[in-house]
Amino acid sequence: MSKRDYYEVLGVGKDADANDIKRAYRKLAMKYHPDRNPDDTAAADNFREVTEAYEVLTDDTKRARYDQYGHAGVDDQMQDFWGRGGAQDSHAFRDFGDMFGDVFGDMFGGGGRRAARGADLRYNLSMTLEEAASGREVELKIPRHESCGTCRGSGAKPGTNPVPCSTCGGHGQVQMQQGFFAVRRPCPTCQGAGTRIDSPCTDCSGAGRKKVTKNLKIKVPAGVYEGAQVRVTGEGEAGPHGSQTGDLYVVINLKEHKIFEREGADLHCTMPVTFPQATLGAEVDAPTLDGKVKIKIPAGTEGGRVFRLRGHGVLDVRAGSQKGDLYVRIQIAVPKKMSARQKDLLREFANETGDDVYPERSSFLGKVKDVWEDLSKEVK
């Protein structure tokens, strides 16, 4: 079967630069990698095809020969690439290890055993808007595993030592043949530790870790936002057998505020003013996180108008050290209760402007009086 064009395989044009080719290879290699497609021969063939294309198109000499002569210019080299184990030392697989080492681990016989790392922990912290704006120090109680002090995390009884795992010979990895290349995986016997424990520590039962509740003080910086994560290095779970400890991630959850809504570093609120204040103008107190400030309401201000108060927003850790702004939206407050005098004045105003309003309602006694006067007129 004839080979496909290498540029077509990677989905790039013939003028693609090294970065374009690398991005295309990363996407396709992740898609077709045998670890993600076990026992899928088609995926293995596709992975081989994209790797071969990448090997040629990222080597200036090979690419020049391919551009001039096609597959005939590089076929001999690529047969050596696959046939004599050259793939394992190629820049294609070295680049693959750089791209995906944390995802797939050590591959193709390269690298040694890496100690397992402790798990990261997540803690949800609820804060008010005021607390998030100014920052605060909080004390947390974190349930977690810590390294056993008796055996110093080894899991072995003091005075004894772990012995090399007989399955992997102490390497922590076993090699498996998958398709056309070898893959290293964590040893199923020792779970990647490379050792076994014959005399376990009595305090931790050989686990090397103990369950504790840690009291921890952390500083939450000013300007954190909903969903922000504060990373505390080394305060996660202890790693197995004395290996590296994971990290703690404190996730910020902001409580809903009664007045303000936050958008990045800016705050928004709605402020009611009376009809006379909006009509005639006034100086009123506007709420801010730092207290009240005076703002001038010009005469003739309509409902919905927005006033911007610079620097009265909040900090945003994503945007630097400058505070945002506060946007105050005006709402005309309609009184629910009015005195008779106030109603008369308002009706007088409505008459002057030609606005139709409901007439004043007559009292019950007034209605009785009107009926009596009408009856009296009929009798006469």
C-alpha cells in the first residue's frame, strides 16, 4: 500500500514551520497513542504514521530530501528508523517524552524509576466580598496523611530496610511490548516503589504514612475571585515511602453580596433616589466597600443612568495592583405612602405638565353626603 504524503498525515501545508508541525504532531500523537487505544492496531498504525511524518518534517536534511524526491528520498532512512531500534533514540520520541512525559510516563526504554508523589488536596473556602477584596489570614483544619515519624516514611520497622522488589529488580518499572515498540509501566507488584517491606513499622503498619488533622494558617491575597486557587506547596498528602509531598489547593467560593455584584476588578450596584432628588438634583451618599461617599445627582437625572466612581472597585490578582471602579445605577424610588398634602402637590404638578392621573378618591362620609344632597334636590 502506498504511503500518504507526510504533510497530509499531519494536516499541515508544505510551508508549515517547525512550530506548526509540532502542534499538529502533539494533537495526533495524543489521539492515537497506544496507551489510550489498547489493542487497537489501527490506532497503533496511525501513531506510527504520524511519528514517521514528524521525524522527517522536523529534520531539515530529511525534509529537503523528501520535498525533492518524495518518499523515495527517505525510505531507506526510515526503514533503519523502525527496523534497528533507531526510533527509541530519535528526536521524535525525545520530543514526545518532553511533550507527554507527565501523561504517559517513561517510554521506549528511556529514563529510570521516578518515586510516586503524594496526592494534591483541595479545600473549599467561603469568603465574603469584603474579605476577598482586602485579603485575610485564615486557619484551616486539613485532614491528610503525613509521613510516619517512627520509620521516616519508609514503612519498614526501625533497624530494618526495604528490600528490592523481585519482580522489577528494584527499578519500579516493567517493560512491555506493545505494537512495534516497548513501553515501560509501573511494576504491578511494588506499585512503582521498587522495594518490598518484610518487617513493617508497627506505628503505620508498613504504610509509611499516618492519618492526621493539620492546623494550617494561610494568607489569602487581596483580590481573589470566585474559583481562584491558592496553592500551598508541600501541604498535600505525604508521598508513599518518604517520597515528595503533594500540594494543597484552597479554592475560593465567594458569598453573594446584598448590594454589590463583581465583574473582575469592578463593582456594580443599584442605588435608589427620590423623584425630587432626580428632578431637582441633589448630593447623596453612595455605598462602597470602604464606606459611604458623596456623589452629585444632576437635575433631570433619569432612572437607569450609571455613575462611575473611579478606584472604588476591588483589586483583582489577575490584573495587577490597581483597583477597579464602582458603577452606580440610578433607580427612581416611588413612595408607597404619601400624606394628603404630598398628593395634592403631586396632582398640582401633574396638572401643570398635562399628565393624566387618577382623581382623588372620596371618603365614605363624603359619598353619603353627596347622595343625600342629590335626594334633597329631587324632593324639592
